[in-house]
Amino acid sequence: MILDTNILIALLAGEEKARTAVTYWATTRRSILISTVTITEILAFPAQTPRETEEVIQFLRDFGLINFDRTIAECAGALRRRYAITFADACIAATAISRQLPLVTRDKGFRKITELTVIEI
């Protein structure tokens, strides 16, 4: 499964529901992955101190990583055209679709993407 940026933010904030779900998936040996685009999104918050940024970088290293490639880029472009979604959301959705994995998110906007399997927590 692919974790959306908002799930990582919830984990960093210590939210119990997100932590419980991700811990369960990890203990049942499910692949828990993130997109390289998610790294960009989460590190772009301007209010982070250098120390917080380093802590986030260390935290992100706990997850498997899917690099943004040509296949994902082409899928993301098609998703942006079809659903008029943001670049980052299109890239993250395309990552999940191209790898045939569900996207774990809190963003209800992903529901409209019929090609995508969404798990909301």
C-alpha cells in the first residue's frame, strides 16, 4: 500500500488512529510504501526548523520508496486531465495505480478516481 502525505503527517503528529493502522499493517507484513513526490510535499512545509526537517528525513527512511518514473508520469498526466486534480495528488495516485496498490489517505477527493483503490483512515 501507498501512504498519502496526510497519513505521514498524522503519524508525525502522533495520531493514534493512523499509528494503530500502520502498525497493524507492518506487523502483518504488508508493504508500506511512499512516493518520492510525498517526500517533496512533506519537506516543503516552510515552518519546519532545520532540526525538524532532519527528524522528518529520518522518519521517512522507515518506508519503502517508489521513484517517480516515466510510467507514473504518463499516468499522472492522464489523471490530471481526467479529474482536474493537483500535480502532487495526480503523482501519488498514479504511483498507487501503476503499482496496483491501494492508496491510504484522508483526502476524500481521491474517491472520484475510479482507477484507484482507496483506504481511508
